[in-house]
Amino acid sequence: MPMTATRRIAPPKRLIYGPGPSMIEPRAYEAMSQPLTGIRDPYFLNVIAEIQAGLREALGTTNPKTFPIPASGSGAMETAVGNFVRPGAKFLVFANGHFADRVAAMGARQGARMTRCEKTWGEAFSAEEAEDAIARDRPDVVAFVQGETSTGVYQSGRAIAAAAHQAGALVIADCVTTLGAMPVEMDAVGIDVVYSCAQKGLSCPAGLSPVSVSPAAWEWLEKRAEDSITWYFDLRLLAKYFEPPHIYHHTPSPPLFYAMHEGLAAIEEEGLRQRFERHRRAGEQLAAGLTKLGFEPVVKQPQDRLWHLMTVRPPSGVDEAKLRERLVEKYGIEIGGGLGQLAGKILRIGVMGPLANEQSIAFLLEAIAASL
């Protein structure tokens, strides 16, 4: 007889201090147990409308075309690239980490003419580097990662967007790690297309990923002569469900929408400025504590660091994998290891949402100190 017929799952309780997913907002958990509705039920459609309003606020935009797509952050990435990078287009990616490499790989699969501006992992691009690369390559589309999850680097994108627009290029930004924990400022920065996720700064379960498109970029998309290569992630089709008459495209999961609604409601009640400040203070506390324990920050310049995701090299003689194992076994704490060229070399420690507070970070630092 199959195990599933006789046993119910009982996952262990963990404190997730990794790079994502993060701990879920308690009220989002509660929301997921509420009754299901139909996907055209007036109540559910109102929930969606409120989510869209909350996302605009968190993203710093007034874009009407702002909604969550049914996918993880990588699906949102493919949505952005698949809709705005046409075959044969010149696509410049500012590459300084694993997820910038993923954007570039998706662009290559779209048949774009790829160019890259390279930077050492752990460093941000200067305004001069951005301007020179765009002036040299004259791309049709530019992409950068605002919060590089693999390295902990923050890149606002202001200089990149300004130079790209001067060259007539569209700007795509990966805000998977920044949304909900740091200012994205989509409109102020000048980003044309943003994509993000639910399971990091928004403190929601994975499965829905916000996308926002500026009016100018949407006009470009409407004029695109050929269909997007992808059907499921075709924004022109997806958008029709999120506005009257709500034309069927896919079957949404009401529990995931309930959770995102409550995650955004918690952010609204706390206040964006207060939430950002809480994450900034938490990041400073974590950085100071890890440095005192002998960890070396990967991102040397404090102004280039994500507030809520610290990347560090362990002290000499400390095996990062064994340290992570001890933290799970003894304290139920999960932190992340490195990706790509940093695999096995660094730790990635996140303090997002419910864990971005003085007490939680003090407990984490004590556990790490005892596990070295």
C-alpha cells in the first residue's frame, strides 16, 4: 500500500535564514486556509485588484500593467525576456552574478544577438561602465539585476536606465530579491519592465511572481508584429485576465493570491519606509556580527550590499557545508551556500520579513558562533 494512503506529512519546523525562500508572513499562512472561490467570482477579482494596487505601491510605479503571473521568479524572468527580446534583437546584459547569467541564457534561447558587460562577482557597475557599454553596443534591450541573489550586490539601475533610454533601448530589471525589503523605485529609476517573486521580501509562498510594464514598453509590445515565442508567458494574453472582462487564460490558485494579498496588507500596515528601515537595521546588525566572528563580506563596499542578504566567506578552517549542517541539526536554522563560481566558497544569509529584527539576528549570530 502506498505510504500516502497511511501517513500525513509532518515537515520539521525551520527558521529560514537563506537567500530565499524566506519565512512566510503568519497572516499569509492563515489566508491560505480560507474557502476557495471561482476564478471569476467577484470577491476573488476584487482580491486581485487589491493585489495589483499593493504591488504598484511596493514597486514604486503607477503602471496599469502590473500583476502577478503564475510562476516562480525564473518564470517571471522568462516572461520579461520572452516578450521584449525579439529574435535578432541586440540584447545587452550587465553580468555580475548567477542570475544575470540566467537572463543572458534566456536571451540566447530567444535568438537575440547577445552582448555582455562583465563585472567581477561581488561588485556593482559604475555609472561610467554602464554608459560606456551602452554607447559601445547600442542595444535594443538592456537587462540588469537590481538585487543579485548569488552575490548580495545591490544595483539601483539609475545610470543604466538613463544611458539605455538615451540610446533608445528598453530596460528590464530583475527585482526578485529587492521587492518588499528595499526600494525598487521603478518609475523614478526609469525601468521599463520589472519582474520579481513572492517568496523573498514579500514573505509569501512561491508560485506567483509580480511583473510590471511601463506604458511605453506596453505600447512597444502591442506593436510587436509577431507573436511571442512563449504562449503561457505571453503578456498580451495574460493581461486580459487581470482587467475586465477577465478573459480566461490559465487557472489561478486562489490560496496563493490570498497569501499575496495578506503579505502586501502586512507591508501596507507596517509602512514601506518603516519596513525598509527595519531591513536596513537588520542588515547592519548581521554584517557587524558576522565580521566580529571572522567572516569576510563578499561585497566590499557597504553601499553596494543588499540590506537583507549578506554574502560572506567563512573564517579560515571553517567548512561552510558542515557549518550549515550543524545549524540545521542543532538549531533548525537554514542558511544558503554559494551558486555558480562561488559554490562551496561562501554563505548566503538572508534576514527577510519576519526574521528582520534584532532578536532573530541575535539568535542567529549566537547559533553560528556556537557552531564554528
